[in-house]
Amino acid sequence: MLAIETVDLVKEYGSLRALSGVSLSVPEGEFFGLLGPNGAGKTTLIRILTTLLRPTSGTARVMGHDASKESGLVRALIGVVPQAMTSDLDLTGYETMDIYARFYGMRRRERGERIDELLEMVGLKDRAKDLVATYSGGMRRRLEIARGLVHKPAVLILDEPTIGLDPQSRHVVWELLESFRKADSLTILLTTHYMEEAESLCDRVAIIDYGKIAALDTVPGLKKQIPQKDSIELGISGVDMERAVDWAKSVPGITNASYRESSLLVSSDHGAEAIPALVDGLKSLGARVSRVVLKEQTLEDVFIHFTGRPIRDEEAKKVSFLLGAGVPAKWGK
């Protein structure tokens, strides 16, 4: 079964078209990333999937259920972790979990066992009776992920789950998400501005821009779609540079070669793999290699290629999908 499916999804606000025929399929158990500049349509898409908006046309399904026509069923099947920290500071960690479990009609014994299990997994069992106000940012984020999973959803939707966290806390959250995914065959939909996060976690990534899917593939697959390649700079001496360039172009896997002063500049689809052959070959030509610098393709390169701007320029303007497109401005203040 597809965990998430959209077919020709359109959303219009008067003359503004926020989504323009978005179709995508996310199988059960996949970790799926959604990237896009602000105003690209990802907030609108997520709000439709979480039943907060109805599309103008097209269909959005979660675990086979129409998000507009079967909103109650869909809400029972999803867990949501918004970008903003929403846990009540005046409650304890356990009380936070318990209230949400009650929202989903879980019986006392069932929710007690589930809460204990989740708090243990996120490393907060010893702090369960402490007020959330005493938690660090990383602890609150771990609590909110556990809260989103308390009712055993089939799909977890995360909006910038590690924004504002220090690198150590961010990696802890990554490890938690992977463990939950493996333990429960959980499907995860992630929006993020951290390219490293998407590369580390996601099986596939969709880039949305101007209300359309601009690209969708695995991270390696996306990198193959852009003209930029891994670049290697080798500082060499003792050999004619034009001879070195001609030789480098003949090396399997090298897509281009040139030189600048005493540096040989090489492009390759797999830069790290090409370096040993380049170094050994240059030495056989009588060259001395004094420096090797590798710049690998990144997901940021892919994003810039398809959208025309780096994602870091968008970060400061990011808004939560709970207060996104279509919400009166006074509600977002």
C-alpha cells in the first residue's frame, strides 16, 4: 500500500495557484524528504495531507484514505511534529504524553505502557515527572517526537524537526527517527532546510517549486540529473600541463579536465573513487603531486540547479505549516 499518494493536486487562492497538479507516491516504510523555497507550495501540500486544507481539485490519500472526505480516519493515522515547540511548559513530560493519548481514545493501561515505552526510547523516562519548562531544547524536541507517536500512527509528518538544535542534539534526533522507523515500519515525511539531514535520512527527496514537483529521486539520482560534477584539484609539478590534461581526459570516469597555473582541474561523477587512479597515473608520467582537493556534489547544488537559489536564503522566512498559506495574517502574529 502507498502510505501517501497525491494525484493532480491543485490548490488555488483566488488568482494564486499554490499547487499546480502535484502527483507523488510514497510507499509504506519510506523516509521521504520534501524540499522547496518559501512560497513553493510545500506548506500547502502538507496542510492538505494533514486535513487542514481542502484541495481545489485532485486527490490526496493517506494509507488509502482521502484526506478531504475521510479526515477523521486520516487524522487517526498520522502523527505530526510541527516546527514550533508546542509542548505545554506547565505540564510534566508524562502529562504531555498522557493528554495526547487520551485525545486518541487510548485506554489507561494501554497509554501507560505506550508512554513508558516511548519515554524510555527518547531517553526521558527519568525526567517523566519533571516540568517541560525544565527541559532543554533537544529534550523538548525528543518529547514532541514521542508525543506524535503515542497513538502508533502509520505516517509521521515532521516540519523542520531539528531547527535551532545544536549539532549533537540534531544527530540524537536523527538516530531516534531511524530507530522508530525500523521498529514500527513507520513512513516519515520530512521537510528540512538542512541538506545534510535530507542526505542522511531520506530514501528519496522531492523538490517542489512554483507549485510543481521540479525533481524527485534518490539523492544520488538527483545528483546525476545536474550538469555539475565532483571537482578535483591536484597541485602538480614536473610534467607538461597540457600533456597531463590530455592524459586525465582518457581516465575512465573523468568527464572533463583542464589546468590553471600549477593545478590540474578534473571533473568526475565519482570524485573520491577517481583520486587514486589520477595520483598513480600522474606519478607514472613523472609528475609530483603536492596537493589534492576534492569538492563533491551536494544536495545544495541540486537545489540551486532546480530552484535557482540556495535554500539557506529561505531559512529566515520559514513558517510552520500550522500557520501557513491560507491563514489570515492576524492568526500568524
